[in-house]
Amino acid sequence: MVTDPATGQIQPVVLVTDNGPAFKSIAFARFFAAHPELKHVRTRKKSPHTNGVRERAFGSLKYERLYREEIPDGSTLALEGRW
């Protein structure tokens, strides 16, 4: 959860995904129902621009966190991937 520094109000973390079947599944919905600190938003159907924006954001995140330094082995990669 993220706390607004001005008001102290707790805001949920929003996860934006496409409309793939994995994100429409009952198991995925149950996960979000069990975690009130998370909010799930799917992009509109047939909106490739929005999906492209999300993909670019994830690409930038990977570059910033994973590709700048050499990672010697899988266990170090697993540790770096937990952000």
C-alpha cells in the first residue's frame, strides 16, 4: 500500500493489465479479493496503444533494475527480480 504523505490516507497499488485470459480468470480475481491493498484495472478492448504504453513501462523498469549491471547467476537474478 502507498500512503499519501499529505493526508496520510492509504491508497491501493494499482496493477494495469491487458484483457488476456490469465487476467480474467477466477483464480486471479480471488487473489485480488484476498488482497485489499491491490487494485486491478484492465485496459479497454482493442486498445493496442494503451497496451504498448504498459509494455514500454515494463521494458524501462527491466532496463533500470536488471540490465544495467551484470548478474552472475540465477539466485542473484531472483533477488534482483523482487522489487
